[in-house]
Amino acid sequence: MLTGYAWSDGSALDYLHWDEGEPNSQDEICVEMYYYNERVWNDKDCNNQRGYVCKAPKSVTTKKLGR
């Protein structure tokens, strides 16, 4: 598992996008995303209510362009 964080189902993270210097606190074991700063991650206290991110299988979508 990368950096000790995991999805709520226990599976390991296979992607990281921490802000510079993050994670920086052993007491903050949840993660939030800064939407205004290149969508980077920050460790956060789990008592702070936030939205959530869902893990989904990677899919490929194609769209035919033309007239």
C-alpha cells in the first residue's frame, strides 16, 4: 500500500497526487482534494465532513467525429 492510505474497501491506492509537503500529519488519516489547486490531495482530520470520491474501473470511451 502506498503511503499507508487505502480505499474504504481496503484495496491499495495505485495513484497518488499529494500537494507538496503532504501528507504531513499522523493525526490526519483522511484525504481531501483541493479543487482550486490542480486537484492535489491533502491529509485531513476524519471528523471534518467532506464529499467523497468513488473508485471505478478504468474505461475507454471513444467518440466518432465527423459530419
